[in-house]
Amino acid sequence: MVAREDLTSIPIVAIDPADARDHDDAVWAAPDDDPANAGGWKAIVAIADVSFYVRPGSALDKEARKRGNSVYFPDRVVPMLPETLSAHVCSLKQGEDRASLVCHLQVAKSGELKRWRFSRARVRIAANIAYEDAQAAIDAAEGRGGAEAGERVEVASSPCSMPEIELTSAAAPPPVDPALVESTLKPLWECWRAMYVAREKRGPLDLDLPERRVVLDEKGRILSVAPRERLDAHKLIEDYMIAANVAAAKALEAKKAPVMYRDHEPPSREKLVALKDYLKTFEIEFALGQVIRPSTFNHIIERVGEADFKPQVMEQILRTQTQAYYGPENHGHFGLALGSYAHFTSPIRRYADLIVHRSLVRAYDLGPEARETGLTDQDLEAMEVTGELISQLERRAMEAERETLDRYVAAYLSERVGDLVDCRITGVQPFGFFATVEGLGGDGLVPVSTLGSEYFRYDEARQTLVGEDSETEFASGQRLKLRLVEANPVSGGLRFELPDGGARGFQRGGPGSARRPIRRDGKRGDREGKSGGGDGKKVRMQGKRGRPGNIRHQGR
């Protein structure tokens, strides 16, 4: 057993969303003085040492396992751990000493990981910095224009034993200390740029599907709903977290210790066939006989370029992916193009990470009270059951978050009932088609009964509704203006109608038809084959809440 390492003199920083509810990770990097790693870097990824406070078999542990993860909503979070731990004792806050489980990384000049080690340490965070502030600071230091500082949040207490954390607006903070920019941010960025080159060479799946962000005022009223901006600061933190996650998995494998892997298997042939049929409607060939890698899908996106239908193609590729899950067997991480991957970086909000922490503590006899805080024999025997449980709980949380966001969108749109809005068809059924408001999200139905007096035939194979007389066609991916006739904040449901109450204006060959792809039969109209749901937008596996929705976030 070794003592807790003292890292309080190192200016480690936590870079998070401006509205972050907790701070469970912080980073630092500097040029490596090891002659064997000339031109390389040494880096630290410090993670809140939740395992020191939440002991195996305790009441806290049982409740955390029961919850599986924190659930995040626009105005509050239902935490996996009590607020005292999640938002205070464990949270890495500026100027306060915190117990941490630290991953020490050695990064080669090429950006590849060379070595890693883990220790229990005491850290003192030099600053909590919002993504926008970090980006603005580094842009200014390098002579580029930066983003404005983001909105701040404060944490309010609650009398509940496992409370929800409510958010309120606060004054914007001062700019990042210039000394900290020189000592920490610049080296972090320089090391990350090398890591990013190595990442691009590896070729992980690169889907850029924005996540919606609901902005509330101090009274909880909706100010706006808009896609989150994606910055290099987001990518930087993601890549440091991915590196630490990989190191954790490989460190445990080296000791033949149990690992709670984050598995993401390759797409099934059934889904690949559906993707092939879908891409053919855009005159994009997709060979099923090739070896399917993440870069295969990236090349498809590159071929699409900036075409109008690029978002539809990315969404279809997302649906082609399998759903990520937790388990003790290693099946690799297809999306990240990694052979071994675990979640290590967010133990405040994910039970899977807490299991990995405990396994590291036991395998490497880390720090004080290693035996009391490491993985137990009972934990080891329950690994498979625990993996299934937390995977189910993760899906439940994702569904709750998505439904809640839809309710906020419906509430936001309720003041626009009667207006024409830009929409895109997301699904077609015999009883009508579903559409989402561009830039906002939230699905709504256009009942077939509102399409006029003409009879519409449902083509199941091509997922379209086609008018028998006019050949008016409605297909997934099609963009059109619709009139919002209902927005229910309670259910989150929307309902639309065509602008004129009928199907005129959408006939084949009419306005906008030139943008529709040509089918094999020579007719126009977007097609989207049903391929089954993947991880939804949470194929990110799992991004830190509040960060832009992107498959890159599978590392957080």
C-alpha cells in the first residue's frame, strides 16, 4: 500500500460546460523531460475518487447501483449520489483539495499513448473553466477571435436525502488568468493536437449530430432552444478522457483484473443492408462485401459533402450502429475503433466508472484503505448482472432525458401554434407521417386524414405515402413547411398540418422536387429504410451531459 500522492502544486484545470452540475474530471499536460520521449508529452487526467467515499456494500453503494447513473434534465439533475457528494465533497472545485484517482499518461510526439500509471492523489484544481472561456482564452493567446463566455449556474440545496440539483443563473466569471493560459491551457492544446492527429489516423466514427440545448431564465421559463455549439475545447477534453479510458482498460488487462467494458459491436448485416438500400436512393453505392470499419462510414459522409441531405445520411448511419452496453467481456468499441475500452472518467454520475475505479484500486493496491475501497469478491461475481442492470438503467435515463427535452420543446413552440415552421419528415406510417422542426427537434404527427380528399397508399418497402391520383409523395428526409396546430407541453406531443390543408405543393415535379434523389424507377423522392434504432443520439457512449451531442463523445 502506498500513500496518497500529493499533486496540489500542479495547476490542473477542470474544463466543463458552463452549466455543469458536477466536476468529476480535470486535466494537465506539459512537455515530457524524459529523453526516451523526446518531443512528447506527459499528461494527467484527474478523476474524483468516489470509490474512497462510497464503500462496497454500503447503503450509498446499494442506492448508487440501483440508480445506475445520474439523469440530467434542462433545469435539474437527479444524481446517482447524494448532492453532498456529487456537487460538493467529490466535485473537483477550484482552490479546494480533493481526493482523486489519477491517470498519468505519457504521450509520444506522434500522439500515441506510450505508457500510463494510476495513483490515488490529492489535487487542488487551479480553475473551473467553461468550454467557451477556455476556447476564447486559447484563441486570444494564439491570435484568433474567441467565443463569448457562457452562462453560469449555481447549485441550490434541497432537504431531500437524494435531492435534485436546481440550476439558477449567476454572473459571468472573470476571464481566464493569463498566467494559467501560459502554464496549462497552451500545453494542453499542444499535446491534444498531437493526440488528435493520432485519433484521425485511427479513424473513429465521426458523426456531427448537434444536441439541443434548452436555456432557462432565473424563473425557469424557456428563453431559447437551439443546437449546442461544438468547439475545439470539447474535442480536447473528449480525447483526454478517451485516452484515460483506454489506459484504464489496458492497465486492468495487464493485471488480469476484472473490467467493466464499454462494448460497442459492429453493425449487423441486416442494418447494413438497410443502409445500402437507403444510400442507393441518393445514388451512393455501398458495397456489403467489404470489411466494415468506422472509416467506411466516414468516407460515405465525405462523399455526401455539404449536400442538403447530409444530416439525413448521418442520422441513418447512426441508426445503423448497434447499441453500446456494459459488460465484463471485451467485444471492442467499434465506434471509437478501439480494441479495449472502459469508462473511467465519470464515477460521480456512472456506476460503471465506479466499478472500474474499484478494480484498479484492488489490482494495484492504490492508496490508503485500498482493501476497504477496492472491488470485492461479491462485486466480481456480480459483474455480468451489474453490467446488464446499468445498461438497462442507462437506456431508461436516456429515454427520460429525451422525453423531457421534447416537453420543453413543445412548451417553447406552444406560443407559435398556427405558424408555418420549417420541418423535415422523420418517419412514415400508414396513418400519416412524423416530422420534426428544423433546428429544434420534437416529433409531431401529420395525420393522413388531413392530407386532403385523395387516397394515399402506404409503401412499406420504401417508407412512403403516395397519392394514387396525383402521385404526391411524402418520404422520410423530405423538407417542407407545415402549420403547427398543436403543441402539448404535458405530453411533449406536436401535431402539424399542411399549409393549405391538402397535398398541393408537394407533387412530384413541383417546387423543391429537384432536391429529391432519383429512385431506381426514375421517380424522385427521398427514401429512408427502416433500420432499427441504435443507441439513438446516445451512441456517444456516453458524453458528459451538457456537451454537444456527437458520436465523438463516447469517451466521456
